[in-house]
Amino acid sequence: MLIETDVLIIGAGPAGSSAAKHAALNGADVLMIEKKSEIGAPKRCAEGVSKDGLIELGIEPSSRWVTSEINGVRLVSPNGTDVWLTEDTVKLPEMGYVIERKVFDKHMAMDAARAGADIMIKTLARGLERKDGHVIVKAERMGEEFDIKAKIVIGADGPESRVGRWGGLKTAVKPKDMESGAQFEMVGVEMESDTALEFYFGDVAPGGYAWVFPKGKDIANVGLAVIPTLTEKSAYEHLLDFVKNCPTTKNATAVELNIGGDPVGGILKKIATDNVMVVGDAGGMVNPLTGGGIISGMQGGRIAGQIAAAAVKDNDFSEKRLAEYGKRCKEEIGDSFNKYMKSRDYLESLSNEELDSIAKVFRETEFEKISTSELLRVLVKVSPKALLKLGKLF
Amino acid sequence: MKIVREWCMYCGECAGVCPRCLIEVGEATITFDESSCKDCEICVQACPVRALIKEE
């Protein structure tokens, strides 16, 4: 069997679906394949998105996938000193929602289908070769092996990012840039506020942080991410310790376990080559400090879809034609990532004691708005070490 | 040579860090191209649930 299409998208997460939707809307013949039997499950994500991000993408929040609205943040240092940033005390909130990825991802895929994209589930891509200016992807579905011939392939295959490598892009993630994450969805979580995201810093999660993201009532995603090269314990072992020792979760019960990698090395230098582009986690479109990548992945997907469709119209799938994609992603998404990467390196360098003393100062500081950059701006003011390392950036 | 323990959740993190792109992860399958493996063990270290063990 041979299937022919203009644009083949491998992976039906939010970035893939966004690419599929926009390529289809712009007139390309689109096929998206997904190796799993259910789009969106299992989630590998803490499920936080910003309101501004959804607005920018033109996505109307739906009660089907919004589980809670967030209006504050609680930052907790290793000795339990907490800093509250809420809409009551801080102007210009830049807050968001905790969503249900299982539902959200499926809805994004449905949007792509409604725009005209075909979708094949339970379909695994196994390899790729170029032939006469096209790409042949070897695929397998329910025991049946077949080829897909495409003009452009968009790799949306997440942290695995094999499609890019098959195409000649350097998408392998360095160990120091791959966070290893583990998360329970829990019930009986005793949050101080069910509308605030909680972040825990220090030894609980070397190289990353732990989080409690409320999903309505006493339900929350409780997770953490670590850089494996900085710890002897696995992410899962860190999670067990955290849940046992954290006052918010010590009486909670897990109803789901999620694990996975999060590439926090920033957008890759090269995300397009002849016939092949990468989007979302596969292209490193993740905020290196927060690890968040739903919105940025979908923005990347939108740009990739538009450019792929335009390239199909021009009948030019060369690296030169697709290079516009890398340029636009860097301008529209990756611009801030460099400074967040330096901030991550800085946070990684702080001892528990330093984090505690920063938290103490933060408690007495007035913030103008709730955002990552505002936090870092204040941090630079209160910490000489931060000023030294990040002063020019914030 | 790797052993995949039965609690592997097929998250694919190992595939992402494998410098030689030798690991294929399906919905509920994981396959190593062991002929080209150089035993760097980066995959073993990255696994969030320690499901990969090096077999001597």
C-alpha cells in the first residue's frame, strides 16, 4: 500500500495538530499519524497553559477541557517559606488554566480534521528516506506495513524526536538538557488555595522543581522534574519522597501516574532541512526555565503548517525554502528562551539556604505582575549573585 | 545490552536521549537496535522509573 499526501505530520499532540490544521487551512493535502490508540493519553504534562497564549492562538477555552482557572502562584522554598502572588495583591495578572490534556489534545486534533486534515491513529512511523525530491515514510498500523509518500514531513514526535534525525537534523537531546519527569494525579490534596499553582524548589527536585497544579476541588497534578545527571535517584523516587513529606500531599491518594522527558535546552539551532521540519518538543520549543511547551509548541506548529502549505504551492520543499520556518520560530517563540536558559542555570546553582533567604526577601517584596520575567526581575534586585549572573537580562 | 523491566511505561525519554537513535518506542512496545549500541547507558540514567537495566 502507498498513501500519497502533500504534508505528513508524525505525532498528534498539540503541536502536530496545530501544524495539521494550519497546513490544511492553507490548502495543503494533509495526513497526520499518531502511534497511540488514543490521542492525548497518557498525558506527559502538568497541564498548565496561560490565558494569553490561548488568546494568541485563537483558541476559545471550553468547559470540556478547562479543569480550573488559576489566579495565583505559591512559591515554596526548601524550609517551607512560602511566597504568595495572587490577583488580589498583584496587578496585571498573567494567569491561566489547568487543562485536561486527554480532552484538549483530542479537541485540537478534531479541529485539524475539521480543517481538512486526515488522521490515522495507532500508526507508527519506522523510518524515512528521500526519493526524487519526495520523502517516503515507512509506517505500520495494526500489523500492516505500508509507505507514505509526502512532499514535506513535519516531525511532531515529542521528546523522542526521531523523525528529525531520520531527516538529518540534530534533534537528539543532550542528557543535561533532558528533564526527567514524574507526576501523580491525586485526590485528597490539601491545597491552601485551589486556584493557585504551587512550586517547590531545592533538593526536592535537583535541576528542576516540584509542582502542585489544582484541577478542581481536592484534585491536583503533583509532580516534579529532575535533571538525571544531577541526582542518584530516579524522578519517580524523588516524587515518592516529595508526596510523603509535603504537607499538601501527605494525605492524598494517587489515581494516575505519568512519566516522561522534557527537553529544556531551548529551540534547536536548525529545525528545517530538505522536506523535513520539526515542531513542539521535537524542536525544543519548551520554555527552558518553566518546562512549559503547550502554547509555544502550538505556535511553532502554526508557523510550520503555514510555511509547509506555502512551500507546497510553490512546489519547492528545499531547505532554502523552509528556512523561513526557523527564522520565524526564533523571532516569535524563541526570543526569550535564551535568558530563561541562563536563569535555569542560575537556579540550579542555588543551595537550599540561598533559596530560603531569597524566599524570605520575596515575602517582603511587592510584585507588579505575575510572570516568570517579573519574578526574575525582582530576584536580580534582591540577590547579588543573581545580579551578577542575570543582571543584564532582566 | 539492555533489559526492559515490566514496569516500563513507554514514555520514550530513553529514545530522545539515545545519541545514536537506536530505540523505537511504540504504544506498548520498546525495541533496541543493539547491534549499534555502544553501551553509553545514557538511556539507563534518563529513565524516570528505572525500567532499563544494563545486563552484563
